[in-house]
Amino acid sequence: MPFLIDGYNLYHALRKYSEEWADTIPQAMCQWIEKDMNRIGDWAIVVFDGTRPRGSFSQEDGEKHVSVLFSGGGKDADSILVSLIQKNTAPRRLIVVSSDNRLRTAARRRKATSLSANEYLLAMSRRQEKKPVRSREPREKHQGLVPGQTSQWMELFGFEPEELD
């Protein structure tokens, strides 16, 4: 499920959530979200009010799992997020993260999941405490074919052993 995140709303909640994050910057928060999205195999769009500060949020930041947007002059992040909620073709799959009533109402109208900033932070903290789930693949998968199996497969698919060269 894609996440739509009210950037400064989550940022201010994060700074109050833990003393460890009291002096953090928005870019560090986005890097933490990137790790969380990577862990759960999902992606997020984080929208901030205003324009992109110089020297922050370089292209490498969140290029796989997090997109960072700025509303620009004359618009606020809430308007951008409401628009993204309304335009989404699968809103039931969205998770909207904001404590703002306007955004939570827009999410509920489209049947999207709505999480307050504190609910998301609690869930993210819990996920970070858990060890990553390791796949339980059979050892044979990592060891490759046993001697003789290659020629059996080649014969089965109609190749002659000389064709390997």
C-alpha cells in the first residue's frame, strides 16, 4: 500500500515523540521513512509545505522507496495531498499519514486508511525493533546443480552437451 505523508505534520510529531529525535531535521526523517519503506517493501510520497531548501534532499535521498515533494509558493502540502488522494485510482490501498482533520476526512471519504502522525510513528518504531524476516529457501537452491544434473537437463530440453561450449 502506498503511503501519502504530510511531511511537516509528521516531522513536528516526531520531534515531540522521542527525545532522541528532538533535534532532527526533515531530511533525516525522510531517510528513516526510506528505511521503513524498504523494510516493508512499500513506497511513500512525503509532501512538505514551501520550496525545497538549498542543499537538502539530494537525488539520492529516497530514490527507491520515498519521493519527497514540496508544495511550492502559493500552495500548501495539504492541498497537494488532497489532490493525490482524489486522483488515486486505488484509494482503498492508500495509507494517509497526518493528524490534520482535513486530510483524514479526505482519506475516509475515498475509503483510504488514515493514520495520525503518532500512530504511524508508533508502528514504524515497532517495525524497527523487530528483526527482518529471513526467507526460508532450501539450501539446495543456493548450492546449484549436483554433478550430472546439467547434462540431464540439457538432454531433456533437446540440447547436445557440445552446444554448451
